[in-house]
Amino acid sequence: MDSGVIHGAEALVRWRHEGKLISPAEFIPLAEDSGLIIPLGTWVLETAVRQAAAWQAAGKHLTISVNISSRQFALPNLDTMVRAMLHDSSLEPDKLYFEITESVLMADMHNAQHILEKLRAEGIRFFLDDFGTGYSSLSYLKRLPIDGLKIDRSFVRDLDTDPDSQAIARAIVSLANTLNLSIVAEGVETQAQRALLSSMGTMLLQGYLASPPVEAEIFENLLARPSLLHHRSETFGLA
Ligand code: MN
């Protein structure tokens, strides 16, 4: 925190069609309905792993986070696929984080535990995405091999104006500390938010304050720009 060091990136997919960017809010639901989310998810994962492996080969210490959809999570061969990708790319497994939402876990708790344990055995880390907006069930935090929580952006957004958001963020931080989980704050955009989060404890910050989502080459330029250290926080991802 406040070290100014870039910790890693979150892989986000964008679709450029005839020169225009189509919002993921538009095409992800379509991909989900049509089943295309499965090949798309595989492509994103593969691309992210390849990118992280390239960074690793260049001596950069960066993690990559990949959002795993429920359809992907339910794939019977997910662990085999991940193992093959890690093997082919030589990426160290602890560089790869999977972001899953609570609803993915809650859909089938028993199966979820099994899948997480199999992937955990490969060395993958798990972060609960958008924490605080779903069920926030405490029992699965205890039972499942989760490594960290991502504080939902809706609590970060109003941090400096809304005491309730602040109380919730503080509660999530204290919960995570007690359970020995890492914390990432999503959607950090202002120095005021950064200062408040810093006062709550150690965590990684993600959001526009560090950088808007950018392409890999631009991200690499960010790594090389020492001037950023003066005004940016440690960032976990690109957005
Ligand atoms: Mn995410």
C-alpha cells in the first residue's frame, strides 16, 4: 500500500467492431446466452496466461487476474485445461489469480468446493469478486480455499461522503484480516478514497487512480514510468 508498486493486472475483454468499442455490458450477456462465453472465456484465460508468462520471462514480478464465469467454472475439464496452460507457458501458478463471484460459489456449494480444491492444488489463488454485494456468507469463507476479497466498487465510490459505505469497507477489511485473507479495493479513483483505504489497513488498490483499463503495451509503459510513483498507489489491476 502506498508503495507505488504495480502488483499486477486484471484481464478485461473488449470488443472492437468496425473501429468502435462495444461495451462488455452489451456483449457478455449475449455471449452467456449463446454459450459463446465458454470459448471466449478460454481465449481470455489463454491470452492472460500467455501475457503473464511473457512478463515473467522478462523478469517482471506481476500477477494476472482472470474473471471466471459460472459456465466456465462448471466446465468438467477446467483444472486439466488450466494445468495444460500453466505447463505450456511455464507460468508460475501463484502468478495466476481467479476472480469468482459469490453467486458462482453459491450455485452449487459442494461442487464449488471440489473445483476450488482441484485448482488450488495446481497453485491458483482465488479472490472473491465484488465482495459485499452478494450473499456475503461467512460460512463459505471459512470452508473454501479463498485467498482474498475484492471490496466492491459501490462501497469505494462513496467512501468519503457516506459513513455507511465506510463502515462496510471497514468491516470487510477487518473480516479479511481476521480470516487472513488478502484485500483488493476495486474502483479507486480519488486520493481521498486512497487515503481512507490506507487508514483501514494493508490492501491492494485497483482503479482509475492507478490507471484506466489499457492494452498490454501501454500497461508495460506504466511499469516503466517512475513519475507515477508520486501519485499512484499500488495497483492490483487495470480497472
Ligand atoms: Mn473482477
